[in-house]
Amino acid sequence: MDQDTKRFLSYIFLQARAHSRFLLLGLTFALLSSSITGLGTWSIKPIFNFVFEEKNYSYFKFVPLYILLLFFLNGLFSLFQAYYMKALAVRVINGIRLQLFRKCLFLPYSLLIKERSGQTVSKVINDTSQIEPILGESFQIVIKESLTVWVLIAVAFYQRWDLTLLILITLPIIIYGTKVLGTKARRARSLTQRATGELTHKTGEIIHGIREIKLVPSKDFLTQLFSKELERFYRLSLKVTKYRESSKSLVDLMTGLGGALIIGYGGFLIIKGNLSPGAFLSLMTAMLLIYTPLRKLSRAYTGLKEAQGAWSRIEELLSKEEERGGGLRVLETNVGFLLKEVSFRYNDDLPYVLEKVSLFIPARQMVALVGPSGAGKSTLISLLPRFFDPTEGKIYLDDHPLEDFDLESLRNLFGMVWQEPFLFNLSLWDNLTLVKPMATEEEVRSACELAQAWEFIEKLPQGLDTVLGEEGLMLSGGQKQRLALARVFLKKPPIIILDEATSQLDTLTEKAIENALQTLRGKHTLIVIAHRLSTVTKADKIVVMEKGRIVGEGRHEDLLSQSPLYRELYQSFQRRI
Ligand SMILES: Nc1ncnc2c1ncn2[C@@H]1O[C@H](COP(=O)(O)OP(=O)(O)OP(=O)(O)O)[C@@H](O)[C@H]1O
Ligand SMILES: [Mg+2]
């Protein structure tokens, strides 16, 4: 057994041990069911000899009853063992799913966005669900059928060891063939999995970009791309089937060979008077019965190998290092952020998007970031809650390097609103109180009022209980922004960052929100990014950025005279209104 398989099996076993009750029950019933099979096969000889050879015909009527009883018990025990083994498998799989889910929560943001999103999602969803039936089946098969095989071999050996050995020579061929085919199936399965991921990704792209696609004059190009993916998927799927079915056929062929051997040689022995018909019948039955579990076992092995392929991708994700913070817990900030010569690039082979940025963001003041699109404003603020860490340079909060803080407590300081806020497929209430689970209805309502969201929530038939999402209500961009703002007003975190947070609102609503924000001034650190300069003119400090650098810093009036870029931005804004 290779290293990977060992690790896989010991991992699965470790998971299974957590549910030892199911494992034990499953094993017990498997043992009972195999014993019944063994008993039935073994008893053929004494019964045959007693009833037919010794001519006790009056007992013959019990034979069908005996057979019926054995089959009934076997069926009953099989049912129980299948039930408990399936329960075990699903529990193990759900355990893995939960682990994956938790893992995704704690992986660094930079890593999560680097992975192709379709791939990561397919890993979590597809790989686990593909392991489940395989594992559910394999678990039972491996345990029950291998027990049965051993019991049957023991019975056969007991009858005639020499004949049994003769038949067992087909076993190595089966084992070797299964192994080779199993490995191939695993490789193919792993590729299929990846292809499924790509397909999921592509399909998602179509739905997301459907409006753009509808405007494309010829759809042939896109269709061709998609059908190429489908073709690849088709070929890979067939490959898996090919290997899986071949290993089944191999066992069938060997069954034929075994049958031929036993009938040929056994018949020869009977004719020579060296074997009793009862023993021959029992032996024959044992051998024929062995091949069924063997066929199942070989399928289970291929299945296990396939599951292993899927598992290796799950393991890869599970082994990724989680983000880590320090031990310093923080509840508020009194000094502010200090960025020292901070440079940043998203990737080693991408250009720097922040270059030697040094900046002080004083606590409880309002700081505005302005600059042309692509200047690095959003990038800069995403360094503050450590969504990314600087490539070079250092960031301090209240004189401590950011890495020293406990991540959860650091991030709990923030409330952030983006241009395209994300809302969960939950009720409005749940979406809002996510940031403050103990909030009262009064608090939620007043937060919504401050964010100018109450006017539309009020009109909904279910109010705050309205569920968002595919089946529920779809919100407009501006409504989403207002809900995200309501979250901030509800939580009232020490640091509030608004990145184009009111860009989709009309001027009147924006004005009302600005006024509401004014009430937070002096108590909270406010960092605002806005293209509409009316929002920022009142800031305590305006930072002008261009191409990853800070090119101006000061109050509105100072910058108007000192920074040509700021003047230009402001004038073009003035012209627009
Ligand atoms: N996830 C990312 N991976 C790689 N590059 C990125 C990523 N996000 C942004 N960039 C690049 O970083 C640069 C700065 O982007 P950023 O979003 O910080 O600009 P911005 O000032 O916020 O612009 P805008 O006003 O348009 O929002 C851009 O050149 C952009 O291409
Ligand atoms: Mg931006």
C-alpha cells in the first residue's frame, strides 16, 4: 500500500472512530451476516450426506425451511449493517464538509481570491458529495465482504485444502488487475473533478454575465468554448467508466476460470472416488459465493481509489495554512493607524500598486482618500483589517504592529461598506443583526432610519422579516448600500470605512446619510473614499493618491492651492453638478 493510500485510510479511520457506536454496530452485523453465509455453505456437506447418502429422506422437508431461515437472517443482518455503515459514512463526510467550511472561514483572503472561485467551491461541494456514495458503499463492502471472503475460504479449506489452493491462484490476478485499474480510475476521476470545477465556473460565468452575453452579436464563439469543455468532460467520464467496468469484467473472467477449474478437477476427483458429492457441492458453493464479494470488493477498491483522488484535493485545501494574528486583544483605538513606507503588490509577478506609502490616520477623525480610478485607494484600506499584509513596510495601530493583534478583535473594530455590498440569502433582520446579534428591534429600526433604509423596508409586506436572494426579494444597488450602511449604524464600530459606499444613491439621500455620519464624528475613526468630492471636502484630512503613491495631504482649502491633481479632481466634479 502506498503512502498516500495509507494516509487516506488512516484519516478516514480516524474520522470514523469519532462515531465508534456506528462502526461497532456495523461491524457486528457484518460479522453476523458473514457467519450466516459461512454456516450455510459449510452445512451443505453434512446435510447432503445425512439426507441423501444416509437416505434420511423424512428430514428432507426441513431443508427448504432451513435455507429460508438462513436467507432471512442474512438479509436482516445485511440490512442492519448497511444502515449503520451508511450512517457512519454520511457522518464522516459531513465531518469533512464542516471542516472544509470552517477552513474556508479562516483561510487568508488573499488565498481565497487567488484560487479560481469555481474551483474552490467545486472542491467543497463536488468532492465531498462524490466521496459520499463511494465511501458509504465501500465502507460496508470492505468490511462485510472481506469478512465473508475469509469465512468462505476457511470453509472451503476445511472441505478440501488442495482444491481450494488450486482455485485461489486466480486471486493474485484479480488483486493485481484491480490495483492497476483502480489507480488509473483514480487519476481519471481526479481530472474529471477538475473538469467539473471548470464547468461549474463556466456555467456560473454565463449566468453572471448574461446581460453582456445577450449583447454579443454572435454567440458561436462562447458556445464553442463551452462545448469544448463538455467534450473534455465527456472523454474523462468515459475513461473512469472504462477502468471501473474493466475491473469488474476481470473478476467475471476469473470467476469463469475458477468455475472451470473446480468443475474440471473436482469432477475428475469424484469420478476417481476421491471426493464425496456433498463435499464437492459445498466447495463449489463456497467458491461461487466467493466471487460475488470479490467483485464487490474490487469495485469498492476502485471506488476507494476514486475517493482518494477527490480526497487529495480536499486535503490540499485543508492543509493550507490559516491566517494568524497575535495575542493582543483590542476594543478601541485612541491613537490611530500609522503606515510606514508601505508597498504592496497582489502577486509576485504583478506590479506594485502601493509604493512607499507613509500616512497617519488619526483616531476619531475623518480622513478621506481621493484620486483617479486605479490609484490604490481600495487596496490601501484593505490592508487595515489585514485582508492583505504589506509586501514591504509596516502598519501600526496605536503604536503596535498590526500583526500583534488578535485577528478577531482587530477586525471587530471595523465596519466597512463597499460599492457592491454583499448580503446573505437571509432575512433583512438576520443580515443586519449579523454584526450585533443582541440588537433590539428599536436599535435595528433606528439604524435603518439613519441609513435612509427604513422608508423602503417599511413598505415591504414582511418588513424586516423579508428574505433576500434567489427565491426572495432582489434589492437595487442603492438599497443594498443603504442596508450595508445600516449595519454600520447598528454596530457603531470604532473604525468606519466607506469605499464608494453612497455611489449609487441620489444626492438627497446621500446628503441625509452624510448628516447621519456627522453625528458619529469625533467618536469614531471615519475613512471615506468617494469620487463625489462634496462628500470629502469637510474631512479633517484629505489624502490625494495617484498611481500607488500619496501626492497630497491636508484640508480642502490647503489642497486646492497646493495639489494640482486635487484641484483638477475638484474642478471636474464642480463642472459635473
Ligand atoms: N485582487 C486584485 N488582484 C490583482 N490586482 C488588483 C486586485 N485588486 C486591484 N488590483 C489592481 O490594483 C490597482 C489599484 O486598485 P484599487 O482597487 O486599489 O484602486 P482604486 O483607487 O480603489 O480605484 P477605484 O477608484 O476605481 O475603485 C489597480 O491597478 C488594480 O488593477
Ligand atoms: Mg476602489
